[in-house]
Amino acid sequence: MTFLLTARIVGLEPGLTQDAEHDQPETGLLTAVSEPPSPRADELLRIARILSTASRSGTFLPPSRIKQLLEDSVLATEKELAQQGEVGVESQYERDIEWLLVAKATVQTYGILMNTFFDQIMPLSDEIWYWDDVLSSYLKSCLYATQIAPARAWSRAKEVYDVVCEQIRNIHLQQQSEIEAAQSGASLSEGMSQKWSQFYSIVRQSMDETSVSNLRRKVLSPVDLCRAEARRKRAELQKLRETIAAALGILVDEGLAFDRKAEEDKGLESRLMVADSTLVDSIALMHAILTNSVETNEPLSVFEDSVFKVARDVRSAFSTTDSSKPKASSVAERLIQILDHSLLQHKTAVAKHVSENGRPSRIVRYWLPTLALLVSSPTILYVLVKRRDSIIDWIQNLGITVRDFWFNWVIEPIRKVIGTIRHDTNSEIAIMSRDSLKADRESLERMVVEFTLDNPSVAVGSPNVTDLQIADIRAKVREGDVTPILKAYEKGLRRPLVGAVSGDLVRSLLIQVQKTKVDLEVAISGIDSLLKSQELLFGFVGLAPGVVVSIGIVQYLRTVFGSRKGLRRGEKVRRIVRVLRNMDRILAAGATNPKGGLKYKDRGLLLCEAHVLRELATEVLPGDIQREFLEDLEDLTSVKNVVLQEKALQRIRWAYADWLGKK
């Protein structure tokens, strides 16, 4: 649409030059564009660029900003142009720019209306769900009755008060006459007594009358009355939701509906006239929708007929007496009226309807726990003051425990692991000193060699010991062979007492003790080597408890505080499944028109569910899959055939089942 309107300013479309030149041979569009633009035309183009920038960025300007831009444009009427003598090429050029500006403002207003309807329908679903939850069980209905009991009591008292005031006003003249009679023939005390008696009788009569007028209160229990009220409010909200959904469906199907295939066979001027007509029809439709969208007392069929009737009336009001083509100034004036009055009145009416039939306020819903807290607050304050020192100590101990846990079970194990990776000597795992085995083994060698030198006949079987034999003995001792000592020990055992007193039995026994010590250290050294080979593993094992506990605490805190920011991925997927289920129900149970498409109400509800699905899916799907998903979602919402829409929904189910939940 914008491209067609732009063609009236910047030139002609390819392939349509001959038609345009034939239509305007002397003062055609090319001649108009070749003329230098006026300051007003430059200002209009500047405003149009502002509207275009917002459209390309995917956002919409606020209604007040669009209204201000339309007012700044000061669109001229034909009468003003005639008075100023601005006719001919420049006037036509400015009119073309005016239509371009109006077209861009219309697109902005169209987007604002769609966003408004989306923002209104989604909270209505939550309000309806609240009443469904209240009616789901008798216990919840009792809770709701308790919550609104003070409000109902106040309403009842106010009702009685209003009736009393009405009765007092009705018998005011009679009271005046009775007071005059009492003053003339009775005492003052009797007059006052008579006044109080009349007042009490009026109150009793008023209460009896209100009770008769509300006979249901005598028949039904308070809980049943509350359930009936909940059903009524839920029905009102459902009607409002269906009405707004129907308005959204009408806006999407009928608003800015350009038939591109039918326009391709027409000339440039014919196509531009069709575009202008469609633009005006869309503005009239938006005005009619905003005017009738809060009427929930009538059926949807009546609402739809009323919308199209008002749209036809508004469309006919655009036409002038001398030409059926509307003026850009009148269209802009209607846009300003929509942005300044109709849209604001619609939002106010919807908000009022929701406040009257929506869930009670937070004060009404939470007055009971608030009252309990206020009643128990002195006791709570007394306990806090009395145990102030204990509470402070508990908080301090908790802080110290958390700090010690963090440093002793997280920071320190991490340091040890880093030291192990860097082969830090201070971080090595050892169960014995590094040079202990070497010293004991050298001591054992010296003991065995000295024993051999002192007792060569017993150790080697000869009176002298050569250096070669000593070297061989040292080598065997390193391998754990102390045969010379064992031979002397065996010899001493033949005569233990003599060997213990005058022989070498005790000496050989002590050398064997040293040998046992060396063997034990060798075994411990093997264990020590095994520990050193798995030192990094033990470091991570020591770090694991602190890390696991820390991760658990962090996940718990994310679960508690993260729910305030949004649903987690699993919850989002479950909600996506519910949205797909709602869309399937709409397509399966929705009423269809003669062309095979959904009716306006079901069309609007489907668009709302698609809007929610798009927001959730963009947070779940990977970036490279989102583009394909949006294409399929566009097929689901843009096609006006239920069969094709069901196929598109099935394609979304199986194509993105890995991310949106299994089929």
C-alpha cells in the first residue's frame, strides 16, 4: 500500500509509464515531481519519514505522538487551497504527500489497535482463570466468601442506609405535621420518644423491604451467593473477551485488505484510487470497532452487524457532494479523533468493565492474613525483643559458618588442586618423610657390613672378607637380603643363653629389627607413591563436597528468585504445549464462514494464542530455527482456510517437537 502511494510522488512503477502519460499528458506526475517542492511539502515529507522510521523498526509511535504529527502537518482542505489560489501542479503534489502521510499514520494506528486488543485479551484470560479456580471447589468458594465478607457487609449496610434515607425523605412532611401537633399538645419528652420510635420503625421497615427485594439471601447460603456472583462475573468477562476477539478478527481480516492480484491488471491511477478507498474503509472500520467493542449485552452477530453498519456510515461521511473521493484532511481529522477520543474511551470502558467483574483487589483478597499479622504483631515483636541477643548470635554464627564453609571447603581445596597441577612441594600428599627410607636403608647396610667384618667366619665362611664380597653384601642388603645376619641368628639360637650373653644373638636380633623397619618403610613408600600418582584425583575429591553444596544452594536460590523474572525452560515448554492445545481446540471447534475460514471471534482468539506462542517460542528455540518457525506461524495465522491452518499447526507440532514438547 505504501509503495503505491509513494509512486504518486517519486515517479511511476515499471511497466506503467505509458498508462500514466496517457492519463496526464501535460501535467503528469513526472512534471509535478520535476518542479521544486514547496516548504510545506518538505515539512510533510519530514513527518512522513518519522512515521516510516517507526514502522521499519518494528515499533509503533505513541498515540499522542501520532496525533501531534498529524496536527503539525496542518493538512489543507480544498477550500483553503482555492482561497489561496494554490491549484495546479504544486497543489496536486502536496495532496499526494498528504495521502502518503495519512497512509503511514493509518498503519501506525492500525498497529496500535492490534497491540491494544492483544494487551487486553491476555489479562482477561487470567481473570477468567481466577473465577474458574474459585468455582473449582467448595473450599475455595468458602475462602472467597470469607475474603469478600467485609465488603458485602458494607454494601448491605449502605443499601439499608440508602433505603432509610429514602423513607425519611418520603415521610418528611408527615413528620413535620406530627412534630407541630406534639409541640402544641404534648410535652417535649413525649415528642423525642415519638421521634426515636418512628426512626426505629423506619429502619426495621427498610431492612424488611431490602430482605424482600433480595429473597435469594434467605434461600441461598452466603457461599452459594458468592458462587453465583462468581459465575456472573466470569460470564461477563467471557463475553468481553469474545467481543474483543471478534473485534480483533474483524480488524485483521477486513482492515487494510489490499487485493494485490486484482490490482495488477489495473492502471496506476485505478490502483491508487483503490488503495485510497481501502485506506478510508480501514479508518472507518477502526472507528466503528472502537465505538462498539465494549457492548457485551448483545450477541456477537449483532455486534458484527453493528460494526459494519457504523463503518458504512462513517465511510459515507467522508464523501463530498461534488466527488465521491474523500479528502486527506477529513481522513486525518478522523484519525485524530480515533487517537484522541475513541481509543481512550475504549481503554477506559474496558478497564472499568474488568475492574467491576475481575478478581477482587489485593486488599480484599489478603485482608485476613494481614489482620492476623497485625493482631499477632505485638507477640512477634515481644519475642524478637526478648530474644534479641540469641537472634543476633544465631545470625552471626550462620555468617561465620557460611564463611568457614566457603574458605575451608571451596577456596582451600581449589588452592590445593592448583598447587598439585603446578607440582607445588607444599601440596604433595605424603605419609612419611622424603629421606626417611634412604637413611634407614644406609644404616642397615652399615650394620650388616660391620657385622660381617666382625664375624667373617659366620657371615661368609672365611676368615677374611674381600672388597668384592662387601660390595656384593651391600647390593643384596638394598634388595632386602640379609643372609649373613640370618646365619649368625641361626647359630645363636642353638645355644640361646650363651649366644645372648657372650655371642651375637642380641646384635643379630637388633639388626633384624632394623630390617623390619626398612621393610615397613618400603611398603609405606609404595603406598606413598600410589597416593602421589593420584594426588590430583584426591584434590578433586576433596573439592567435590563444597562444589556440590554450593551448586545446590545456587540452584535453589535461582529457583526461588528466578520465578519472579519468568518461567523456567521446562515451564515454558509446558505452557507452549497448552497453547498448542488451545489452538487445536479453536481450529477443531470453531465456527467457519462460507469460504471455509474461521469466524471473526475464533480468528481473534487464534491470533492471541499465536501471539503468546511466538513470545514463548523465541525464548526456547535456537536462533537458526526461529526464522523457519516464524514462517510456519505466519502460514498458520495468515491463511483463511481451516484445513490449511490445521496442516500448518500439525507441521509446527512435528517439526519443532524437540523444542516445543513431544507430540
